[in-house]
Amino acid sequence: MQEAAHIHGIPGERARLAGLAYALWPLLGTLFLAGLVLGLLLPLRPVPGVGAGFAMVTLALVLYVAMTVYPTRVSAFFKGARGEERVASVLAGLPAGYHVFHGLDGGGGLFMARSGDIDHVVVGPAGLFVIETKCWQGEITCGDGVIRLDGRLPRRDPVSQVRHSARRLAEWLAARLEHVPVVRPMVCFAGRGPADGRIALDEVMLCDDGDLLQILTAARSDALTVDEVAQVAGLIERLG
């Protein structure tokens, strides 16, 4: 029986935590403002009508945002977590000698507002890969160096995201290693991938989860030795 890759972390964990945080924030804010409004309207503490009116308008605005904007955002986090789990199940099929890291801290904190997290990092004989996972529904096309979903630009460009993640990881390793391996950025679509199949946008490879293992195990000129794999994996483990 073939030995499997060494797995680190839990796929989708940070996305689910962020989704819960986004779900709770408007609820807590609404409760706070509701208490404030009740306090202003109590007969024992009369306040000017302008103050009470302002508090009620603010409460209504928070309720509106909580009921319209945040459910979509929360749903996106949990959908993303499901996509990460699907890709993780594919990565679990990598052979011994590979290390797979899920949900590395990208420096954005729980809400992942600025830097986000790094969905997956793979280190093995074929090299070092940073993988951004997307779970999109619709037709995915590429043209003029950009990616589109159903003909429209996505709210967050995954190609820019993974380039940023790969660059930050390379910089982090450069401060700790004399020779930093090439960090290869990839965007993997859980389920349906690009309409034209596997696509390269400059240094970024786009594929679906069906092509993932073949890409990650293909022989390359900048392959890593066993010692290099162990050294890089040992460093990246600190980011978990």
C-alpha cells in the first residue's frame, strides 16, 4: 500500500471561523444598539427627540446590513470552506515525500480582511506550491490576462490573491533560508474549472481539482531534494 503525504492543518477551518465571526458581528451590534435605543426612550431618562431618532435610524441601518449584506458574505465563507475541503481530499492523494499545509495564517487576523489566509501550500520533490481554492458556479473564462466568471470580473481576483500569497511566502522564507525555492502560485477550482481546461496566466497555473495531482507531481528542473523538502516544510509548519 502506497504511503501518503504528510498533512498539516484542517482545510476550511479559518474560513468557517471567519464566517461565524461575520455572522455574529451584526447580531452583537444590533443588540447593543437596541439596548441603547431602549435606554434613550425610557421615561426616566428623557432625551431630545433628535438623539432618539438618530439612535433608531442607526439601529434600522444595522438591521438592514445584517439582513442583506452579511448573509451573502457569510455564505461565501462557508462555500469557500467546502471548496477547500474538496481540494484537500484530492491533495491527500499525494504520495509520501510531500507535505500539505491547510489554512496558513496570511496575516489578516480572524476576519481575513486584508491579507486573508493561504488555502493550501504543498512542498515536495516537484517543488513548492501555493494554492488558492475557489468554489465558483458558472462559466470560468480567461482572456487578456484576466479571469472572468460568467463574463464578469470577480469581486476578488484569485490570480492577484495567489500572486500576493506566493510573494509573501517567498519573502518570509528568504529571511530564513539561504536558498529559497521557486514558489509556484496556482488557482484550483473545486469542481468546474476554466472552460478551456488548464490555463497558465504568466506564472500562475489555473486548473480544476481533476488536474491537480498531475501538476503537483510533474518532474521539473528545479526539483527539491529530500533534505530541502524537510527544511522548507519545517519552516512553514511555524505558520500554522
